Amino acid sequence: MEPLELARSIAETLEDKKGEDILLLELKDIAPLSDYFVICSGSSDRTIGALMDAVVEETRVKFDRKPRQEGRPDEGWLLADYGSVVVHVFSTPQRDYYRLEDLWSDARVLLHMQ
């Protein structure tokens, strides 16, 4: 399985589950920590949790992969680390605060679903 295939599948899962402002960034040539970031917003704590649950379940079923996870929905940021792909699901205020898109502005945008 290619990391890009995993990242695109995650983005599609987030879109199917009504994630907002989904962004797929390629970090291959600029960051040693990961090849791709998938960033998404959710409208509530419950939505943030449901989005991440859907990603974890879908990747387990499709790719037999289990991520390292961090965060809590009530904190407004959940992270799933698949090694070459890192998924960030934010509340809108937390996404505005951390501004990962600005931090990684040199990254190539492969997909942006609004």
C-alpha cells in the first residue's frame, strides 16, 4: 500500500462523514516526520470524535492499519499517526489557533475539499 493511497482514502472517508475543509498536504520533500498530512475540521466535539472513529475503522478494514492516536474531542484536536500519513481533526477554533496550513505553507496541496 502506498502512503498516498492511504492519505486519499482517509480524505474520502472524512468527506463521506461530512468533515469540513479537508486538506491533503504532501510533506515528502520538506519534513522528515511524515509524507502526508490530512487536515479536517468538525463542527462539534461529537463530530470530531465520529470523524476520527470513521477514519480508524476504515483504515483498519481496508488497509489493516492501526494508528497511534492522541487528543480528545473535547480538547478540539484529535491526531492519528500512521507513520507516513498523519491525520489531524480539529474544531474550527483549534484549527484557526494552530494554523497548520500556514506552518507547512511550503507543502504541496494535493487535495482541498471545502
